[in-house]
Amino acid sequence: MSENISLWNKLTTHPTVRAGSTYAVIAFITVQVISLVAGPFNLGDNLVQGVILASIIGFPVVILLSIIISSHFSTPKLLLISVGVVIAVYLGWSFYWIQFVKSPELKKAFDNDNYAKTWIIAREINQVFPFISDVQEAYDQLSRSANFNIKQDNVDVYWKPYASNDFEWEFLGTDPKGIQNLPVGPVQLRLEKDGFETAYISSNNPSLLFKNLPVDLGFEVAPMELVNKDIIPNGMVYVPGGQFVPAISGESTKPFTLSPYFIDKYEITNEQFKIFIDAGGYTNPRYWEDMDFIKDGVSLTFEEALVLMKDQTGRSGPLNWELSDYAEGEENLPVTGISWYEAQAYAKFMGNILPPYFHWAKAAFPPDEWISPLAPEMLSQSNYKGDEVVEVGTFKSIGPYGTYDMTGNVREWVWNIFGGRGMTLGGAVSEPQYTGFQANPMPRFNRSNLTGFRTVRLLNPADMNPFGGPINRPQPPSADFFKPLDDQAYKLFTTQFAYSRRDLNPKTIYVDDTHPDWIKEKISIDVGYNNERMDVLIFRPKNVYNSVSSVLVYPGLNYFRNPPDIDEIDPGEYGLDFIIKSGRALVWASFKGSLNRMVDASIAQPTTDDQFRQFREMMVNWRVDTGRVLDYLEDRPDFTNDKINYLGMSYGAIFTPIVLLTEKRFKSAVFLSGGFAPTYPPHSDGIFYLDRVKTPVLMLNGEQDFLIPIESQEALYNGLGTPEEDKKYVVYKAGHWPLPRNQMINETLEWLDKYESQ
């Protein structure tokens, strides 16, 4: 017994055992403490896991070191040396992992404006080593607080980057409120609750859905919503009602309101259409009721129409089938080679209808697509510019409510008639991406191999009035409608823009120097008409002691429709703070019709003759207002007179460039998301003035911009009279707004530097 006690005493007093046991106790306490503080201090699971791993690795290190050097050091010193070795190993590994593995990935993602990936990498680094200020800054800047408005309670919410293959669903919480740090850019949500169909929602961040847009669009979207499993039709997804702006070229930013409805998750497949044929769908008259069969302007009977709906063997069926059957192995391909009438009959067979134009548009794109675009990523995931149609769901082109392939693969028939013809939407595999936004009228008997369809089930049939009626869109005038101004016509036309200096009677309203990067001034000046004055905000860079160049901002439509309070304008919210940080002043004027000088919001997008008259008057006012601002800047010694630049954003790059016709003091101009508007004055009057504009112009646009499509962008660029060497047109993988920030900054500053140095 005494020998056992003696052996136990020797064992417990041996330096190696004492060092190992003490290390184990300290490691356990350390892990517990870090686990407790990880949540409140946002340290993350990676740091906790790293400490656990380091503790495990450190244990044999402690034992080994204690065996080697136990004869020379006491247990505390031995333990201290061991812990120091472990910490050094952990820090060395962290340095290598951050410096040589993650930092190159972070830089590449950031330079490519891949915000979600940048944010995820920054979060990984921050969780392992949360003391790097640059990483923490990127982590904070590339995230937004997403506020979740969910109709039901007790809903589990998960998220991941949009269409991501290498990122698992991450749990956000049950009924999360004010969730912080979702990355900027396209994301997907998964909403789950017992008894309800799982909902998949895609959105850009920030957006109306997350209630974190920096601008007021004048409407709100419906809350996220789940539906009971027992009421949702098989193979369909739920689209909530509410307001939205249809993201189809030719539409304005006017919101429409729809009731909730269901829509097919995928395009109708060959296998599904075969069921319709086998059930006698082609010969059952009730599926073809109330159809006006018209071909080349001639009305046909049902029997005559059926003759035109045969397959390659003369049997009833899609044009590319044989013996009323599809080819082997093609059951999951979308059915094609069918007319608008056949698609409509199948929909009736299923108890549904073809999607009305506006219902298709709502299911395809987010309600605020024009200002918070999902389409750039969505279209890049679509089947475009390929060789063949593929099985439904192959591509990860996921709509805002969980539909697949609404853009690309095959174009889709919709309910509405356009000029006596049918209409397709979404574009097809062999077409450019921008066709995803375009309506494509086609004869209703067209049976293209690139045209398919899906169906909807309305929960409120009253939605068909007015949304089921014919679509009437005025065709833009032909190119020969626009007449360039000869010298005599130019002189006559520009008489209305005649301008001369006058006393501005300037008054400084306030000077605010509380911002770390700029000094904000609010100035008021006389404009010289109607006894009106104009407020001007000037953001001057701090710590600049020489006279500065300036950039005059012509803002987007919301400043003319739903403007913020002028005193609340923050250049950072609109992505223009880089102008000030580059050492230039940013000048934001209250042009006629905008901000606190807005009288009638409808004038900004005129539709009546009287509104068009007022719009023409407003163009003249813009020229005068511009002249007054430039006069004021020239009168101040702290501004460089010959370095004043024009910057137009959206509306300000479409309509207000009229000021460049007669105002020659701008050194250069930058158009962000601009284009040619043929249906607004002066172009709607047949007057073409762009060839008289000689100012150097940089145009930055989005390829997936449905408001200003590629054709409109090119028409503006090609029409400018600016010499080729003094104009530049850059197209990004982006929607209307925002444009990729880093690339936009680099192009803009290089342009300003180039012409300010001349």
C-alpha cells in the first residue's frame, strides 16, 4: 500500500505531470472565458475553435518540453515557456494564414467589387484575429443592418450569398430583428416554420425588403410571408402582393400594386406537357374557349387552328416532337415549339392561366430592381450565349421568390396581347443578356424552339382588370425623325437658353465642420427669375489649403420625385464621398424642380401636353441655375475657376445634360447610368442637339440596366459631338444603380485628373 502511495506522490509531484495538469486547467478556463465573451464581443466561432485547436496542440508540446527541460526549470517557468511556445505557434500560423492565404483572396474579391465574398473573407480573418483595423473597416463598410419584416411569428431564418455553391446556409435566428452585418450585394434567405411551405427569397442588400435603402422611393414592399403547405399548388411558389416597379425596358419607375398569386417554380417541361396531350388536351374544346385564332390578320376556326399545331409527323403536339411524344431523355427540358394558343390551353388544363405581363415581371425581379438590382448576378447565372436549351433548374438563376430560369434558357409566353401579337419575356439561350428585360412581341402562332412558358394561379381574379388587357407601348421614332440642328436652327433653338451674369446676392446659411472629411456649407443665391432663390450645398475637403477644383452634381430621379431634406444630404450615402476625399469640392444645388424647389413631382416625368410644356421650361431653368452656381464658384478665391466638372447620376445623366449645350465652362463631364431618352423633350420634338456638345464625357453604365438599356446608352454616346479621343464608354456587370464602386471610383478620378491637368 505504501509503495502505491509513494508511486502516486512521485507521479503527482513530477514536473511533467504538474506542468501538463496545470496547462490543462488553464486551457480549459481560457476556452470557457473566450466562449462566454465571444458573443458579446462578436469574436465569432472561428476564434473559439482556433483557441481549442491551439490548446489541444499545445498539450503534447507542454509534455515534451517538460520532459526535456524539467531538470533545469521549475514548474511555473516550465509552464510559462510552454504557453509562450504555443502562443508563438498560434500567432505564427495566424500570420501566415492571414498574410499569404486570406489577404490575397480579400484583395482580389475587393478589387472585383465582389462585396459578399470580401465580407465573408474579412469576417473569417476577424474571427481568427480580430485586431486588424483595415480588415475590421472593410467588414463594417461592406455590411448593412437588414431589418426583417415577416408576417408570421416563430419563423426560422437562414441566409447565404446569392447562388453560392461554396457557402452553407447560416442560421440567423427565429424572428430576427435588426440583424447586423449581412453583406452588401445579392443574398438569399430561407424561411422555415412547421406546417408552412419553406420560402426562398432573393434580394440585394440594401433594399426595400430590408428597410435599409438610403433613399425614399415613395412606396414600401409587402412583408415576407409564408403560406400553409396544404394550399400551395404542386410545383408552384408564392408571390406576395403589394407594390413593385416592373423591371421591363420601356416601363417607368411608377409602382403598381398586385394581389398575391402562385407561379410555376420552373418552366413547363416536356413531361408535363405530355400529360396534357395524353388527356386529350388538343381535342377538348373547353381548353380552347374564348380564343380568337388569328393568323396574318385572318380569323380561323378551332379546326383550322388545330391544323397549324402539329408535330413533325403531323400529329397534335409541339413542332419539334414526333408522334405526339418528345425524344428520349428530354423529359425535363422546357417544352418548346408551341404557340401562344397551346400554352394558353395547357394553362387552362391545369386550372391556371399564362402569367399576365405585370405578374411575370413581379415574379422575375425584385420590386426595387432599378435602385437595388439583383439582375446583374441573376443574369450571370442564367443560360445565355450558349448553344442549347438545358433542363429546368440546371442554372442557378433564381428569382426573388424562388422561381428558376425566368431569364435565359427559353423565352416565355405571357397572357397579354401587344398590337395584335403575343408577347414573350425573359430572353433565350442564344440571345444577349439584356433581352432578359425586354418584351418581345411575336405572332401568336409562332412555334419557335426557343419559346416556352410557365403558368400562374391568381388568388384574386380581379387582378385581370386592368392587368390582363392589351399592352400598349408607343414605338420610339425612327432615327430619321431626329434632325440635327444646322447653324441657323441652333441659333434659334439656343435663344431660349440665353444667359448673362447678374448680382447673386449670396448668403451663407451655415457652415458645419463636424465631419472628419469635409466642411459643409449651405449657401443661398438669387437665380434671377420669379424672385426665386436657390440653396447650394458645398462639401469642401478638409486640410486642403490651396484653391480646389469642384464637381457639380446633377442627381437622380428621386431628387425630383421624393426628395430628402436638403440639409440631410450625405455624399457618403450616394457613394460620392470619394470625390471629396480626392481633394475636390462636391457641389449639390437645389435645381428647379428638385429638393426644396420641387413644385409638382409629375413634371419630372411628363405625360400630358401641359406637363411637357412645364418640362421644357424646367430645362431652361436648369441652364440658368447652372450658370448661377458656376458664377458663384468663380467669385470665390478658394475655388479654381477652370477646373469645374459636371457629374450626372441617372436622371442627371439623361435629361440635365441639356445644360452642356450652351454652358461651356465645364472642364469635363461624367455620366453615371445615363442614356438617350427619345420620348422626352427636346428629342420628342425631333430636335437632336447632342452633336453640338463638345465637352469631354466619360460614360459609366450597367449592362443589365432595364431603365436605360444598351441601345439607349449607345445612342447617347454615339450622338455626342465630343471628339472620339475625348469620350469614353465603360459597361459594367451591373444594373441601373449602383455601379461597381471601386471600378467607378478609379475610372472617374482618372478622368477628372486627366482633364484638370490640361
